[in-house]
Amino acid sequence: MDLTAKDIMSSPAVCTTEEATVQDLLSLLDHNQISGVPVVDTNNRLTGVISITDLLSLSIEAAEAGISDESDFHTSPAMDGLAEANGLLVPDQDVLELPVGDLMSRNVRTATEETAIGEIAHALLTHKIHRLIIVRKDLVVGIVSTGDILRTLEKRYHTKS
């Protein structure tokens, strides 16, 4: 029997709203030790997705514009090394106050709970994304990330010495 999204998805999904600020988003990502979330409306309907990649693009734009102020703009311990190594993550109070809805991706790849893990892995690789939002109709019910797939493989194939 093939595994499906329902078997490995993180559920319930941690979500945010379009009205949340970047500062709110950073706190949410840090608190949950994740790198991206679906954006939903008040009825839990999917409206977009936002990730650390979207925020990094702001930092890259700032770096290309010649802004060199260093900071601790990060979302998780995993981002600390990137901030120190590349000096790209530049906090700007104006950016921290922006609503998520202004920065999120609206072109969201989704799957259903019945989607086979192989199809999800193919979608992640093909579209060069790190998470697939799992929906039932247009309601967010979970997320399958590359980490979820790797944890599943590790559990299935890891042999103890």
C-alpha cells in the first residue's frame, strides 16, 4: 500500500493571515521552528503561501540596493548561519510592518489527502518548492514538506546497528 499525504502530513497546519505583519510571521515561524506557512482567510480557505524564501528575496533586493546594515533578522536557528555568512538579512522597520498579503505567493501548489507520496515528491522537485499545502476542497488540512518525506523515509528504512 502506497503512503499518501494523509499518512505523513503535518496537521493541523500552522497558518497565518494576509493581515499579519512580517514581524508576526517571523515570530510564528520561530516559535514553530518552520520555514513557511499557508496564508488563509477567516474561514481557513487558502489564499496564498509565504516562506523564508520570500523574505530572503526582500533581503537580497536590499543588498543589491546597497543597504549594508547588519542585523539578526532571522526566523530560526537554521537561518542564523545564513545571516552571518552572507550578510543578506537586513531588517527594516518598514518591512517588518508590511502585511503578509503584500509579500505572499498566490500561485500555490496543493494536493489532497489521497495524493501519493511519490506524486508529492515529484511536485516538490519539479516546482522547486519545499512544501505542498494539503487541502480538502479549498480548506487547508495539512502540509507535506521535504522534511516530512525525509522523516518518513528515515523511519521506514533506517536500520539499527
